[in-house]
Amino acid sequence: MNDSKSKILTKDDIKAYAKKCGFVDCGITDVSDFNDYKETIDRMLSSFPETKHLYSSMEGKAYIKKNVPWAKSIIVCLRSYAKYKIPKTIKGYIGRNYLFDSRVLHSPEYQMSRNFTQYLKNSGIRVKKGGLPDRAAAKRAGVVSIGKNNFAFSKICGSWFNISTYIVDIELKPDNPSVGTICPEGCDICIRACPTKALSAPYTMRMDKCIAFLTYGKEAEISEELCKKMGTWLYGCDVCQEVCPLNKGKWQNIVTLPYLEKVADIITPSKLSEMGQKTYEEIVFPLFNYIPVDRIDRWHNNAKRVLKYIKNNR
């Protein structure tokens, strides 16, 4: 690390450049342990011991200094995707977060994160992106509050954003954390709306029944009972976000993504249900490259389930 350069870069400089890159908000927090995150994991394991294999691997993220000994501060940035238009042919089938993923190489969101990381490195700062409890870090950095549906909420864009975290090796004054609840008193709309009741109580999510997890992480066959409750969600699920009053008026729907429009007629249930490996590798995999290229069966199975649901509920 070049100390002379890093001393020049201030907290205000970092926040200003984050905005310049396109992030809608930026906050700073320290690298102390995320004990509240660990307590949440412990509570889930106690309430639903059968989900231990899903949650136990997350516990280690709570200990930043143990995992990254040189860490001194955490920078938290919010990337809103609420500005984008959703092609009509795939609306209600694929969760919005996955449609506008920053991991897609030709997405403008991908370049945003790269530019910010490079800015820090060019200033002589050592950087590690991710690897910590993003929502807990964002709350402690004061840029979000946590809703009863477990999603992080920003006053700027509701819950329609991704959190990017950067562990750095310079001391930055932490921002004040968010406190209290953001949800209206007595509101339980998201809980009542959850199709599979994975969201069974405020701030409680049973992952093994969450539609999003069932579509991308469930390895064993999904029970017929759960299949009937998953509706038309082919990949991901937005129900608890769509019904939330805090998201009212937050989706702008003003920017078209040409590359998504180009493939919108291909990533539909009917096309995905019979998609060949060549089409998958050339068109679908680049948009969802975190799913192994040999797991085309996941798309086939999800699409066929959706088509069956549509047929039975006409």
C-alpha cells in the first residue's frame, strides 16, 4: 500500500466518487464483529434445525478481522436497478434482481463496480470486495434499514438495489448506524403474501421454503405441495417486495437494456423448457453465469413446473 496516496483520499472523496460511478448511496462502517448477524443465524438454526446445512456456512462472515487481518474499514455502496424496464415476456417469471445482475459482463452495472474498485486501488488502498454480511454492514453504515421481509430498504429506491461492500486497509470515520424499524407499525402484508410461508414471522425467513432458494439452490426434488405454491416464478421471487408499501412508487421503469430485450423472447418458460445446450451456453449462461454451465436441467425443470402451473390455473 502507498501510504502517501491513501492519506490524501478522504471519506468525502470516496463517497463522491461512488456517486460519480453511479451508486445511489455510500456509507462507511468499522470492522468489528457482526454479532447481531451471528445471533440471527443462531436463532434460525434454533428455530429450524433442519436448515443447518444452509445457514451454518454463513456464520464465519461475521468475523471480519479474523477473515481479513489487514482490514480497517468497510465501504458500503448501493446500486439501484429500479430504473430499468422489464420486458413483458419475462415479467413475473424471473426475479428483478437476477435480471439486472452486475455480474453480467456487458451490463453497465458491471463496469460501475470495476471503476470504483480500480479507483480505490489506484489510490494505494488495499481492497477486498464482498465476503461479509452485506445487509448488516449496510445497516451499520447507515444507508439502509431492514424490513420485516428481511430485505434491506433505502429511502431512495426501496428494496430494489444490490449492496456492494469493500473491505479496505485505511481508517475511515464510521457513519452513524440505522436504528429502529422502517416498517409501518402493525404491517404484516409481506408475511401474509408469502406463497410458501417461508416468511413466517417478522425478520424470519426459512430458506428451505423460500421460492427464490427453491429455484436456484434446491438439489433434491421439490415436493408437489411446494410446487403448487411457487406459482409462475421460474427463477427467484419478488412477491414480498412487490406487495411492500415501502416500495410503492420506487420502480422508475425508464431505462431499456438492449441486451436483455434481445433475449427476452428466449428466456420464457416455453422456450426454456425445451432449450438445447448450445442455446443455453450462448444466450442464457452469459446472463446467469453463476449457475454451472452443466446445469441446464435446472432451467428445464423450473420452466416445466411453471408451464404445468399455468395449465392447471387457466
